[in-house]
Amino acid sequence: MVHLTINEIQFILKKKILITLIIIAALGASYVYYQFNKPHKDIAAATPVSALNAAELFTEFEINENEANQLYLGKIVQVTGVVYSVELGTNGDLNVLLMGDDDMFGVAGNFNKGELNESEIVEGEQVTIKGECAGMLSDVVLIRCVIVK
């Protein structure tokens, strides 16, 4: 029979706790790394959950934002509207605002850098875009957008 002193037992317990914490930290770091590096949805190939015009989408969020979030948040949405403005973002992305019924607010589509040139989209023309709904700030925001031809 092996007799251990209190100090030896404490040392063994500390060692086991340390090993357990290292394993938990490694698993947590692996999960974070996976989430950060997982591929995005292929927006162009994805089937949208809904196809609406900019005014309809904005109105749904304006009337009941919680319900609209449940329907659209994080999902692919296809929106048709008249281009109100086109702006180049600070990191080279392109931001397109589609008019709703209100001249001040609508649907803001964010195109990743290189996805669309400013010259490809003209203010005043009607376009259809598809993107992932990121919710509503002052406008309804779609990210990683593509033009639907």
C-alpha cells in the first residue's frame, strides 16, 4: 500500500487541475479559431428566404423589429429597389442605399471589396441585390451583397 503525504496529494491534485484547465483552454481556442476561419455562405448561390422590394423590407423592420429579426436576421434576403446613393467605404467596400418609401431611410447593401465597381451601379436605376441581413440600424443592413442579374 502506498502512503502519500498531504503535500504529495495536493501536488497531484494541482497537477490534474492544471492539465484539465490546459485542455479546456485548448478546446476553447480551437472553437474560436474554427468560428473565426469558417467559410462564409456563398451568397450568389444561396436561395433567399424572401424576395421583397426595399420599401417592404424596411416597413417590416419599422413596424416590428423583433419579428423581422426572427424572419431575416442572419439569413439571405433578395431586395429590389432604386439606388439612392453609392459610396466607397474606408476599407474599399462599396455601400449602396436602396430607397424605401421614405427618402431618408431604406436598405443599405454592403458589397465586399472587389465584388462590385462603383461604375457598375448607377444612382436612380432599379437593381436587385442579395445579401445576409444584419438587422436594422437607421436602415436595414445587408452584408456581403451580390447583384442579382
